[in-house]
Amino acid sequence: MITIERLNIRGEGIGGGLTVARALPGEVIGGEAVEGRIAQPKIVTPAAERVAAPCKHYKSCGGCALQHAADPFVESWKTGVVRQALAGQGLEAEFRPTLTSPARSRRRATLAGRRLKSGALVGFHARASDTVTAIPGCTLLDPALIDVLPALEALVVEGGSRKGEVKLTVTRFEQGIEVAVSEGKPLDKALHLSLPQIAGAHGLVRLSWNGEVLLQEQPPTLAFGRAHVSPPPGSFLQATPQGESALLAAVKEAVGAAKSVADLFAGAGTFALPLAETAEVHAVEGFAPMLAALDLGWRNTAGLKKISTEARDLFRRPLMPDELKRFDAVVIDPPRAGAEAQIAELAKAQVPVIAHVSCNPVTFARDAKTLIAAGYRLDWVQVVDQFRWSAHVELAARFSRAHIG
């Protein structure tokens, strides 16, 4: 028997030198250890925070890691992950209450598909395994994504290989569901004909295959503020509408009354377009098709202030201080690797306010240290849990020059 001491960064229990799946701090655990891990623990003494998992697939599916824990525990733990990352850099912050997206709210997910001798299997991978688990009763995804599972299975049967997996990124738009398939069979004349027929029969609004659009009944759109934008197939989007709203509210509060804003890693305009209702915005993004979608959404929306766009690799060519000093505020939403080079130039530029959105507490803490060393103050941190029941942590934070109230 061992007692669980804490959770690791993946949300697994740690105790007695072992990693334990689906365990909580304070629990007494039994079970067979294989290579330092108890994959099928027996809960001898459960924690008060333990709850019955709401999803029938939880034991076999790897899509969720923390359904056995009560929401208040998960919220506190995720705040603690960010707090610990900051403490590792010698920093502290004011934390606001965690905002958690509801069940069945994920509007975008990437599923795995395997072609079988008869039919196909589509779902999430099992924990620490390449086995695919079917998820017809998933409590994580928007029900509209569950409804298209038959379409995904049909696409895998038609265009998947028995030798490997197909990746299917499904996204709910205002008009319906988009499917972006990667690692499928190379397109030939037969697939050019059959795949769009399958998509059309199942009512998909757009189908792309290995990057090529095969069917688009109409450009699928999402609302970013007053603007409606049609991102390129398979584009990155915030995982839930509620998570996006929470991050946007935090960014708007951080930026305040700024009249000129730079939006770095702008994507298709999640923040830039709503901010343009009150400020002129310069949107910078490395993927030009995303900027083209943003620009078209801006041009088709009356009443917005000017948005200029710039396709630029901010890892290789960050905006420099002389380019940044004209802005009242900067919004930065980098990928998991953070934005070390760009943060260094921001620190030199002394922009009055920075709204930092992050999906990695470790790189956020590293970047925060750079800004604070340059004279910034970390005013507050807002944890946003739109990857419910996972170990993934997202946040928004406000940095201001220390002499600014």
C-alpha cells in the first residue's frame, strides 16, 4: 500500500516513488506496479474530493485525465500548477477564481481513426497507448461532434489505410461541422469523387483531405465580436466558446482604454476583431491564410476601427522596440513554447500594458520573470479551464509598467 502525496504535471498521482493513474492526494492505493507505474490502482482509502466519473468511457479512454476529481479540486490544482511555476521563478501573483467550461462544450477536437477489416474505429487513444477507444457517449465533446461520428467512420473506411491511423480534426462552426483529415491515403481520382459524396451525404459544411479542400458548401464561419470569420481548414481555435469568452474578457480588461494595440500571434482574429470595436489594431501572425481570413472578416464588418495585418515569423523576427513603442498595449498569445525572443523585445520597448495569454504555465513564468526584471508588475492571473478534465492549463494575465496605476 502507498499513500499519494501529490499530482504530477499530467494529473497523475505520485507516492512511494511510483506514478499512479487516476489517484488523488491523500489516498491509500494498492495495485501492481510495472516499471514504476500503477496503471490499475485499487482505491483502499478514497479522498474526499473523489467523485464518480460522469463518462462511461473514462476507464478506457485517454481523452480525460481527471474525471475522478471534483471540480473545486481540479480548479484549485490548476491554479496551483501556475502558482508553482511562478514560484520556481521567484514570483508571486494575485489569482482570480478559475473559470471552467461546462461539460459537452468542446467545439474542436482531433480524433484518431483506424480502418478495420469490417468498418472503422474512431475515437481517442487509451491512456499511454496507441489503442483507439470509441466514444459514442463522450461527455467532453459538443453533441454535434458526436453526431458526425458515422461520417468520420465512413471517411476512414474509404480513405484510411489498414497500416496506420488517420487524424480527423472536427470543428463546430455556425453553419455545421468541418472535418480536416490528415495522414489519409493520397488522393486519387476515385477518392476525389467518393470523399465529397460521403461528406455531402452526412451534411458536413467543409471537408479537407491532407490539406486539400474537397467539399465546401459555404465558407464556415465563427463570430469574433461583431465580425464573422472563415478560418482555413483545420485552423487553431479556442477549444470552447466559453473558454474563448473568458480569455477575451480578460484581454479586454487588461488592455482597458488603449487606442492602439498590437496583437501578436493573432491567428484569425480571436482578440484583434473584438478589440477593433474600440482601438486600432495591428495583427501579426506567421500563417498568412489566417491573416487573410481575419482581414476579410474586418472588411466585411461595418463600424470597426482599422486593423492592419502583417505575416511574420515572430520566433525568427520578433517585433523590435522601435516598432512596438507606438502601441498603448500589446496582446500576446504564443504557442506552448512561449515567446522568449519577442518577450525580450517587449521588455525593452516598455509598452505600457501587456495582456499575456498562455497555454503553458512554465513558459509563461519564464516570460513573466523577464518582464518583471524589466520593471513590469504582474497585476493578476486568470486561469481558464477550457480543457475540462485534462491536465492542460490555460491563463490570461495583465502586466503593466510598475509606475502605472
